[in-house]
Amino acid sequence: MSGHSKWASIKHKKAIVDSRRGKHFSKLTRAIMVAARDGGGDPVGNPSLELAIRKAREASMPKDNIERAIAKGTGEGGEADAIETVLYEGYGPGGVALLVEAMTENRNRTGADVRHAFSKHGGSLGEPGSVAYLFDKKGSIVVDATRYSEDDLLPAVEAGAEDIAADDDVFEVISEPAEFTAVRHALEQAGVEMDSAEMAYRPSSLVPVDESHAGALMRLIESLEESDDVEAVHANFDAPADVLERVAG
């Protein structure tokens, strides 16, 4: 699965730039609200909320903003009650399968935006279930391979990680959703700094993509990610790292 690890590295580099611009504050706020609504306002007993707060802090979201988002999420009859989670499925250039996670209070608007992005960039929106079977939901932790060795990641394995995927630049520590929090905490206690830690849909197999399709595919993914309602985009493609660097730049 090294191809996926390459993409994990590229996505993280893009996320650093985006977070510095404050681009994702609205998305992070929505994620905190929904996590608090569904699992309560205490992050100690709510792993989803703990992860959402962590991402907000990494993006330098002010503490007051985080607390307001939690309050909105736990308040009855409030703004959070109108938000629903939607998963869109489709194909991009080169036959690449895409899963698009969204949170929205207006499903019709979001669906139209997602469909437009697929159509504009050479893709096609599919029916529910059309590509979801090609992905498994896993915990994904990205660690800088230039700073750490696989031996440094042994605490993650001891805590329940099922695999460590390696690329030239990154390690991707993979776990089942139920083990994700324990694995992340084990790495924290071992002093390992994580580039990113999230729940993600990982592809069970990869589709090779050449440069002729990679550019259009990246434009489709970026167009989807620019939507205020889209939380994450997952894809099952593999391409040389230098190609990804060129088209993602």
C-alpha cells in the first residue's frame, strides 16, 4: 500500500498550507459540533470529539472557538441538530474510485455542488454502494520517516496497530477504528511526533494513474475539498511520487 502512503504525505503537506490560511476553520467547527452532539461534550469519553479538537488545535483554532463549537453541539434544538453526515461515491479520471465525506444542513445544495465538481473535472457521481466496497475505514497515523525508524513505532504495534506502510518520506501506521485512540496515545507516550492522525477510508486495492490522468484527478479532488461542506476525499489511486508532487504543487 505504499502508493497510499505517498498520497498521505502529499495530503499532509497540503493540509499544513491550508491550515495556515485558516481555510478549514468552518469545517473543523462543524466536526466538533457533530462529534459533541453524537457522543457528548467530554473528549475523555468521546474519541471522535478528542480527535476533532486535536485537529482544531493543530490548525491554531482559538480555545474560545472550540468551546463554543462544543456548546453548540451539546445544546438541544440547536444548530448541530440540522447537520447530517453524507457519503458520496463516484469515479474520477483514469477510473479512480472516490469517496467524499460531507457534513451539511442542506443535502440538496451539497449534492449539487459535488455532482458539479465531478462533471466539470471528468468524473461521474455514482449511486450509494457503487465504490464504498473498495475501501475500509481505518485509523491512519502519518509519521516522518526521515526522523523515525520502524523500531520507534513498535509501541504502536504493541498497542494494537495492524500494519505499518512505508514510503521514502513517511510511515503510515494503520489500525482498526476501535484501536486507533490506544495506538495514538502509545505513540504520544513514546515521544513520537505525528504529522497527522485521523480516521480514513483506505483503499483495499490501488489503480495505477499516469500523468495524463493525474492532473485532472488532482483538480477534481481539490475542487471537492474546496467545498465548505466536504470534510474529506478518499481515492484508490497510485502514481509515482514525482508525478504527485508536480500535479499537487
